[in-house]
Amino acid sequence: MTRTASPRVLPIIVDRWSPRAFDGSAVPQADLDVIFEAAGLAASAYNYQPWRFAYAHRGDANFAAFLSALVPFNQDWAKNASVLVFAVSDEYMRSDKGNNPNHSHSFDTGAAWASAALQALHMGYHTHGMTGVDFEKAAQVLNLPEGFRVEMAFVIGRKGDPAQLPDSLREREIISDRKPVGEIAFAGPFAA
């Protein structure tokens, strides 16, 4: 199970994929802190760093509530992951001079998520990002203040046995292909 890419693409980028089978083993807090530190090193407009990460370890006091904010399809498999994380962005650049809308808050938070996913893989973990979230419920569970937005959720853990998944998901527990460069990048004006 591998992807084909130019040998000049970093192997960690080629090897990153999103399994749904996790073994439930604990992720030590020290490892999780390194993953979030890597996320925090992502680039952001004006170096504002609009991302926030709310997380729960499997079995802790918040995990069930966090899990309940996912759509049922994702709850079914994410319950076996070690850590469940919500990526949240600050829609404003806040200062003592006032709050200004931050056009790139979602984009910048996406860059932080990508850094977290790559760091996790480097450390022997896998991640799976999701937008299958009940966003209104997630905002309530997280007690989000005004001006903050739930962007997505992701899980972290060690890859588990695909046999634990229902047949329909077991068949999909493979590394997916990607569109060729010619379909995603083009010179000149936008081409759909």
C-alpha cells in the first residue's frame, strides 16, 4: 500500500494517509505536545496564528462528549482512536486597538493541521481528518466564544487491525490516489 509520486517529494508527504482502524493505545501527553508544537510552527498571515486545538484522550472525562459532536458514521470508527481533536480558528485578529476580520483564519488553521498530521506520522502515529462534524454541537461542547469557528476534527493514534471495521469500511482501508498535477495546478487564469 503505497502511493506513486516523484522521488523528489518528501517520503513523509507521500506516506501520509488517513486510516480508520486504530488500536486505542495511549498517546503520551509529551508526544501530543510535540505534535501540537509542530502545528504551531505553521505559517500564518501576519504571524497571527489563529488556530486552537481542543483535545480529549480516549477514556478521559471529555472524550465521550467530543465524540458525540461527530456525525454517527465517524463516531463508529473514531471511538477507537487515542486522541480526538477539534481544530478551531479565530475569525479575528484581536488587539487592544480592536478586532479586525482575518481573511485567512481557516486557511492558516489548515496549514497547522497539515503540520500536525506530518509530525504525528514522523512519530509513528496516524491521523484522520474529518468534516463529518455536527458543527453547532461541537461549538457547544467546546464552549466556543464568539468569533471562533470549528474547522474540522481529527484523530490521532496507532494504526489498528482493519478487521475491527465493518465490511464497507474495511474495503476502503487503503491508501487513496491523488489527482495528477495537471488537474490541480495551471499557468494563467483559473481553469475549472
